[in-house]
Amino acid sequence: MQRVGLIVYPGFQMLSLSTMTVFDVANRSLPQPRYEIVVVSEKGGLTPTSIGVPVLTAAIDRGEFDTALVSGNYELRSPSPAVLDFLRCAAGGLARRVAAPCTGAFVLAEAGLLDGRRATTHWAYARELQKRYPRIKVEQDRIFIADGNIWTSAGMTAGIDLALALVESDLGADVARLVAKKLVVYHRRAGGQSQHSLLLQLEPKSDRIQSVLTYARRNLNTGLGVEQLAEVAHLSPRQFSRAFHAETGQSPAKAVENMRVEAARMFIEDGRHSLDEVAELTGFGDRERMRRAFLRALGQPPQVLRRNARLANALAAE
């Protein structure tokens, strides 16, 4: 039985608790539970979350942990010296690994555990992390990073990706995939995957345009010309183009290209398809057309993303 502990302190992010749900669902997906799950604080007892709801915790001095996760907070407040000392002991051998979703990276940094290491955090706090702790190599555009026995992840729901990666490391990809399916989330995004989505730039105001985007995502391997999309919207091509640009700030052609880049990036980082296959699956048709689109959208070719993903996954496996 592996003991997994989430270390919390007053005002910790409520969403930090979602990481523990991953281990809970893993237990419920196995013939016998693999994880003992506990939430701990310095002295135990009721600890208020960021929304004021108290959580009952045990004291951190009760036994050792296989995996110690530390929660983050919005104000970047450092926890007590006792919690920092505990984390130093955990990283020094009391625990097999230490992980910090979101701004929990600031807590690990304050404890000196990230000095000389690669780390990530929520994109909105990455520059501040680098500024406060210049000895860290902050990689702000990563979902999660494993450097030795220290793991960090991007913000908010990326903590679920981090927890799924930990489960995959323990129990294999099939179990992690089953857990993700039960959680109704993507099977763990690759650690090297960008925190930023090109699709987040598309925020249509009407159901009509939203339905077109949904159709396009499901049919990326087809032509997806203006006439085809306009028919889905029940508008003339001219009316559709004007309405689409007014709601998204992009032309239909640019939006389709960005959707193809986003889908292709996921295939590339997954590593199960050749670049020629990815180009075919996502509607680019050939590698050169896909390469030019990647350079326009991301500033780097597909080969660089594949290399980065392989490096990140190799480091995570160490």
C-alpha cells in the first residue's frame, strides 16, 4: 500500500483536492486498493480552503509517505517553517517523490527543493516564480515536469494530469487510461504539451458559430472550405465569413488551420503516429503544409515539439 499525502495549510486552493480523486478512482479501478490517501496539515484538524470550506486533516508527523503532494494558494503565501522542514525531509528520503500542482511550486521553491531543477507552474505565475527563485529553470509552457523525484505541474486542472502521470508511473498506462476515462478527462496530456490552447482564442457568441466549430473539430480530415462550413451554419458563404470573423476575430480558414495545428500537436506529443500520418489525420495532407502551419501558429516546426515531448517523457520515466 502506497501512502499518498496532500499537504495543505490555511487558504489552500480547493481544486488541489482534485489530485487526490485520481488516486481514489485508481483504487476503485483495481481488484485491491493500491493507495492510502490522506490530507495532512501542520497540526491536523480543520483547515480552511480558499473558499472557506474547512477540510478535516491529520497531522503531518504521522508516518512516512510514498508520495507527498503540496497544495498551492492564490496569494503565494509560504506555509509555516514546520511544513517547509517536513517537505525537505520528504524530498530527502522520507518520501519516494514530492509533487506540487499549480502554485505549490512556490512552496517547494521556498523549501529550496527546486534549486537547479527544471520546474513549471501556472502560466500566470511563472515569471514571478523565476523572479523570486532565479536558481530554478522555469519552463512556463509545460503541463508538468519531473526532475528527479520532484514533480511540478501547471495550474488548476493540470494537477489532474500530474496525478494521472504519477498513477501511470506506478500502475502502467492502461490503468491511468481507465482512470482518465472514469474521470471523463483526456488520458494524461503529455508533460511537454503546451499550457496554452489555440482553441481558447475562439470564443463565439452564438450557438450557430459554435456548432460550426464543433463540426470542424470532428471533420478535420475533410476540406472544411467556407462553402462547407457556411452550409452547416445555414448561411451564405459571405454572410458566414462576416459572422464568423465578427464573433471569433479570425477568418474561417485561419480558425480551421489553428484547429488542425492543435489536433496535430496532440498526435505528435502522443508519439504514436509518424508525421506523415499526423498530417493526413488532421487534414493538412502533407508534412510540408503542416510544417508551415506550425511555424505560423507556434513559431516552431513539428519535429521540435516531438523532440521536446520525447525528452520530457524520458525524464519523467527516470
